[in-house]
Amino acid sequence: MNSLRNLTFVAAGGAVGTSLRAAGFLAFSPAEGGFPWITLSENLLGAFLLGLLLTGALRHRPDSAFLRLFLGAGVLGSFTTFSAFAVDLVALPMAGRPAAAAGYLALSVGGGLAAAALGLYLGRGRTGPRTPREGPPSTPPAPGSHST
């Protein structure tokens, strides 16, 4: 029964994330061969929010299937899109814009890493020395860990 519940969390979150991504694309869809700002923005925001989720919310509720599956895998997993990134990256040089493709690659990968790192950092909260009462700093669960 837990498997069905977990699948439901992911599916419901996926519907939300996909709807958000589609709304962004419809509102800001680029012209043919234009720079894919919306895909870049959604992927960077998703990387930041996933980092924040993994260290912030899950630190307080590490066994929360809802947070991991609904928000992490479902909403953020479907909000971000590697396939659109890959297609956009191939389409830019085909439209005669190889420099834009190189910039898109650098911004997507470098920006994604920076956004995820910032989310992880901010999600940790206070980073100074901890009191003995607080115990050692917690570490986020590994992505893809399956503790429910």
C-alpha cells in the first residue's frame, strides 16, 4: 500500500510541476530559434528549490514521503526539464546561433550547479558552531534515497 501512496504523491506533484512549467512556457514562449530563457529560468529555479528542500524541509522531517516524493520528485522533477534543455541546445546551432548554444550550455550547467549549491547552503540555516544540545550538523538525505 505504501508503494501506491508514494506513486500517488509523485503523480500528483508531477501534475502540479508540469502545469507550472507549461504556464511559464505559454506566458514567455520564445520565438523560433530564440534563446530559451524560460527553460533556463525554470531549470535554475528548480535546482535551487530542490537544494533548499533537501537541506531545509527534509532536515526537520527526514522521513517525509510527502516532501521527498510530492515536492522533490513530483513537482520539482516535472517542473525542470532536461529534455527541453537538450533539444534547445541542439536547436540553437541549427538556427545559426552556435555562440548562443555555448552560452546556454554554460549558463545551464554552471548556473544549475550554483543554484543548487545556494539552495543547499541556505537550507542548512545557521552554519556556525553548534551547541552540544543541538548535536552535530545534520546532512541532507542522498538524492534518490528511499526511506519512507
